[in-house]
Amino acid sequence: MENDFHALFNPETILMTTTLKTLAIVAALAASGVAMADSATLQKVKDTQNINLGVRDSSGLSFTIGNGKYVGFHTEMGENIIRDVRRQLGLSSLTTTYVPVNSQNRIPLVTNGTVDLECGSTTNTLARQKDVAFANTTYLEEVRMAVKADSNIKTFRDLEGKTVVTTTGTTSVQTLRKDKRAEGIQFKDIQGKDHADSHLLLESGRADAFVMDTSILASNIAKSKNPKAFKIVGEPLSVEPIACMVRKDDPEFLAAVNASIARQVGDGTLARLYDKWFLQPIPPTNTSLNMPLSDGTKTAWAVPNNKPMEDYNAK
């Protein structure tokens, strides 16, 4: 078993497996002119020579550093996907329009055609699969909570009588209330309009804990005036697969997105992006999130899939 485990996470094993899958997908796409013609998204992109990329303002995977500049692990991965799509379509140039989305409007903006590819911090769930299609998982997230550094809150049971903030349009508090570890705990929940607002509610003392994806918590702490004033605590509340979204009923475009992701895993691009955005100092405060690549994310890269959150948290 131990040998099998090390073999699974061996970089050479991942490279060989994903490269073979990438070649197979790319060959299939290249051989199928019909596939491109059948894709409404690819045809739209080819006709307009523009693609609309959904990005976030204050997520751990996608965020703004001002002046219309969007960065982050998923943002840069999305830009790589767009470059691969440009090559697939044989275009000499392809304009990327960055469309900021939030937790409330991200799915409607994909379904109504405003956003062609959303690479923010969206959890793949069964409910959301009814409205959009998810690419293969590129990040396995854990939901925990941020508190002040001098707080006595260490576990979810310490939330008794406290005020908990989460972000409008997310599911963290609902997940907390359903969890047996919070059974019988009475707390007040409030909502920030976005992740930055939720962190501000914690920073200002109007909330005692901010329950959210760990990468989002870490990113907002790193961007705060005094990162040392906060800490992330509590055992993981849930595991959530994070993936890019595209419109439903366009399997050809989804295949193109997945082929690019497989290419980025296979040639080491995604690993380099992870190191850049999670282990190295990042803007705007030049602070490292210090979040090593988890075994769960390694597995998702090695064994491509778009399983929903419910599959990961089945009791």
C-alpha cells in the first residue's frame, strides 16, 4: 500500500499519466472539425476573436490587485486555457475580456452567455451541475475558520454564543449547521457582500469568526494591514472540489478546457503556478500564503475527474 501511495504522487507518474491523456484528448479534438462547429462557445470565440473570462475580486484563487489587473492561481490557469483555445482555433490573436463575478451572479453570468469561462473559486456541487458544467477539479479546498490571533476559539464547538460571518451566495454556514460537530451550538450568522467585506467584519470585531474556504481565508489575511493579527483554526468542516465553469450542453468546449488543464498538469505548468501563488510572496503585500500542495489536490491532478462535493463528503 505504501509503495502504491508513493507511486501515485510521484511527479513522473503524474506527468506520464496526464501527458498520455492530454495527447489523446488533443488528437481527438484536432481530428474532429465537426466538434468545433458543434460548439457554440468555440464558434462564438472564433467569430468575435474574444473570450470572456470570469474572475474574482477577493478569492484565494483569483483576485484583483487594482487597476483592472486580475491575478491568482486560477486566473493564470484560465489565461493558459485561453491560449490553448486560441491555438486550437488557429487564431493569431485572441482578446481576453475579464469579467468580475461574485458568489451571487457567477452562475447566472455563465448561463446567460456573459461569461464563457469562469475560473474563480466555485465549488462543484450536484445542485450547481443542474445549471452549468464543471471542468476537471484543479484544487481541493477545505472549509475552516479565521479568527483574531488572540481569540479563544479553537474548534467549531467554541462558536457557542458567537457571531459568525460568511459570504453571501456561499454554503459554508449551512454546511456548519448540518455538521454533527456543531450540533446544539447556538451562534448568530451574518453575511458579507463579498469575501473582502466578510474579512472586514472579522477585522472590525463585528464577527468573531469567518467560516470559508481556507485559501480565501489565507488570501484575505495576507492582504490585510496586519496578517499576524489573524489565525486559521478548526478541523476541516468539509472538502470541496474547486473547478472552472462553462455552459452546459457544450461538451466540445468543455473537452478543450479539460485538455488544456491536462496539458498544464502534464508539463508541470500547474505545479509551477501553485508554487508561485501559494508558496512564494504574492501581491499586494508580498506575503506568502504558505499553503503546501495537499494530497487531495495531487490526487485530483493525477486522476482527472469532476466529481461533485457530495462525493467527497459522503458519510
